[in-house]
Amino acid sequence: MTQMSVSRTAFKEFNRLMILLWRLGLGPWINISPEVGGRIMVLTTIGRRSGLKRRTPVNYAPGDGEVYCLAGFGKTADWYRNLLANPEVEVWLPGGRWIGRAEEVTDPEERLPLVRQILINSGFAASAFAGIDPHTISDESLQEVAADWPVLRIRLERPLSGPDGPGDLTWVWPTVGIIILVWLWRRWRRD
């Protein structure tokens, strides 16, 4: 198995965990220390072949009414190809859910600072998975490393509400709490 396939497999498992944590209502907690864990949002795209919703956690940099992310596995990333087919996305941010429209940032003068900021906002991920320090890498080296990583701008068009998004599984916490309390109460009564 190649290094790239191991990384992709590990990322897919990590992504499943991140989506579960968001659905459990822990999205804001995941983002509590961006310097360490990074800034993580969830993108919901529509599968280009299946037509089904596909959720992917990605690192991001906030903007004014927009957010930026990059496809670290390049133009072969499924979520990126889904965006090309249908640029309307749902974005889960710590402050809520949004409908947005994605577009690729191609202007080199705008793109490079965004790449650097997104990598800085990835916390440990830039050094762990890309082997770079986004704080100290030169612009020339960063441009070379990130040449095949599409940078995307997602314009946040309207907020969403409803049960199909971050926190749709928060009911688990009170249920687990009640089960634990009942178990403790029964145990206390036996003793």
C-alpha cells in the first residue's frame, strides 16, 4: 500500500469521526483551539454521479461573508469534483449552517496568502500530513508544494435551520445521561 493510499484511508476514517462529532453537537468544541486542532468545517456536496449528499470535514480560513478551503489531495478529491459538478454546498461552521456557492480562486496573488492561512488554520495537520511549517516556509516553496491544491472560496448566501445538520444527534447526550443515572441509582439501591 502506498503512502498516499494510507493517508487517504486514514483521512476517510478520521473524516467519519469528525462528522459524527459535529452531528453530536461538538463542532464548536472541535474548533475551540485552532492553533492545535485547527479550524474544521464540514462541507456537504451533492455526489456528481449518485446525487446523494456527501459530507467532508475540511480546514478553512474565514473571510467576510465567505470561507476558504483547499483540496489537499488535489483535483482528484471527490468532494472537489462534486463541487465542480454542483457548486452549491452546505457549510457547517461553529456558528451555524449555511448554504453557499463555491468557486475556485485562481488569481496567484490572492491564492498564495489563502493557502498559507488555511494551512496555518489546519493546526498540526500541515506539518503532520504535508511535512511543512506554514509559518516559516518561503513563498516560492509554498507555491511549489501547493501548486496542485485547488483553493476554494465559498460565499455564504443564507443561513439554514432544521434537523439535518450539526447537532442532529445531540439527543444522545441526555439519553446517555439518563441511562447512567438510572444505572447509578440502581447500583446505589443494591448496596
